[in-house]
Amino acid sequence: MRSEAELTKLFREGGKKITPQRQCIFRILQDNQTHPSAEAIFDAARLEMDSISLKTVYQTLNELVEIGEILSLDFGTGAFRFDPNNSAHHHLICTKCGQIRDLQLANLVPELPSELAQGFRVSKAEVTYRGICVRCDN
Ligand SMILES: [Zn+2]
Ligand SMILES: [Zn+2]
């Protein structure tokens, strides 16, 4: 994901709305490795800016997803999670505390068996490891 200043410029040039609330969301997402839900971003933003609405959070997140600046991920945890690491990567999820960590591996995804690969063009593949993190494992 680009910096707050770059995103501000990009949004302006694209005719998208720029407000202090939206810039606050950019800042919260920047280098955020927690894979926050919209609600978690809303809670963090409210500490800085009590005039922010959950609707603004959702709209801004949707626009960032649309232009490919962030990823929207569904791990089946009940809410979409948002990721400013928009490179192709995989995840480790602790099933106890819910912590989600990035996993950057070049050749992790197994190739499709040839009978399937013939009738299917893969554009993207993700692997999710579920287990117990070191903090929960004691
Ligand atoms: Zn854990
Ligand atoms: Zn991630």
C-alpha cells in the first residue's frame, strides 16, 4: 500500500473524495500487520477522530480494495479482514487468539494435477495455515 500522501494524491486525481477521516484510515492501515476488520479500523480511527462513521470506513476500504491498494480477505472468522500488504502472500492463523500473520513464500502452492490444469487457468492461489501461535501454546 502506498503512503498517506501518495494515496491522497491518487484519490484526488481519480476524483475520489479526500477528507481528514479518510486520511486517518490510510494512516491506520499503513504498515498494519494485524489484518484488521472494518470494525477494528473504526475503533482505532475513533480514538483519533470521533466524527468518523463506520460507513466512511467501509466506503474508504472498498475504494482501496477496488484500486488494489489493500486486500480484502475472508478467513471465515465472521468479518472481512483488510491487508495493506497487497503482494501475493499466504497466512498463518492462530485458531485460539485469532492472530493472523503474513507468510511470504515464492513456491508454496502445489501445482495442479495435469488433468485439472488443462481445463483451468490459475490466476491466484492462497494457502492458509491454521494452528496455535507460540503465545497460546503453553
Ligand atoms: Zn494465538
Ligand atoms: Zn496478509
